[in-house]
Amino acid sequence: MNPLLPQVYLARHGETPWSLSGQHTGRTDIPLTSQGEANAQELGKRLSTISFTHVFSSPLQRAMRTAALAGFERVTQAEPLLLEWDYGHYEGRRTKEIHEEKSDWLIFRDGCPGGESPEDVAKRCDGLIQKIQLLEKNTSGNILLFAHAHILRMLAARWLHQSAQSGALYLLSTASLSILGYEHHLLEPVIRLWNDTSHLNTSS
């Protein structure tokens, strides 16, 4: 791989009460837990030696707070395209509960009633990728994104020109770090790192 090509770093926000309980957290603007804040700081240490030309975050507080605790508060720009999936009627519900009503439900295939479809979210990601690629043409350098699990999983799928349903293949943990990039040139998108949590203090 060419180390001079730009890379897009993906940081999932730290732990929240609903990520702990397994509740779908779309547009509900809830804070981090104390552990989530600690993990965000650990993530910041991991990123401290890397330079970024642009830093973007979902406007929701769990992502913006993660960015701030990681040391990027002054340079982070809110990006609405990074908002988490609109879960509609499934907001705040657990997958197990949803399966009691619809046993074969898969979010990356079926979407959410009253919320977004997979195609809706894929379209948002396509728009974000276009924005990223324009930035890469004008200013070479790394880009850092703070956001949520499902939107980042969809972003990875669309980065690789895969279907919206392929987002189901890319699991993400809280406060994890992933990297999207290229192999030989900008027409060869790849995943360079995925769901790395080696920076977190697992002893606590």
C-alpha cells in the first residue's frame, strides 16, 4: 500500500447507557457513561501522533464529546451526514424485542418503519464519500470522523462500492478505531484497519 495516500480514520463514540443495554440509539441525544469518557481519552492518546487536515463529527453529543475528550474539540466540525441511522419506531428498542414481532428483521436489509431505509443511509454515505474525495483532491492529508456504529458500517460498505446490505458484515465496538484508505491509487479503495480497540484499558 502507498503510505502517501490519504486515509480516513473512523472513530466510534464511547460507551453510552444505551450501547450498554443494547438499545438502538439513533437521534436520541444521550451522553457518554463515565467509562465512555475514559475510553474517549484513551482513543485520543492513540490518535495524538497523527496529523489530520480535517476532523468531522456527528452533531450528536455522544460523538462530539468523544471528539472533545480525544483532544479535537477546537478543530472538529459538525457534519449532519454523519448522524446515526434514523431508527423511527425502533428507536430505543433492543433487537431481541424487535425479533419478537418480526423474527427475520435485519436493519441493513429492511430498515426501520417510520425511519430510514438502507438506501436512505447509503445515499447519505455516498454524499459523504463525495465530500471526502473532493477534500482529498484539494488538500492531501488524513481525515478523522467521529460517529456511530451503523452509519460507519454503511460508510465502509459504500467506500468499497458494496451494496447497502453489506454493512451488516462490519461490526464496530464503542471507542474503536478503523481506517479506510487506498492501495495503489485513489481508484482502489480498501479497509486498512477495522474495529481496533487495542488502545482501550480493558482492566477497568
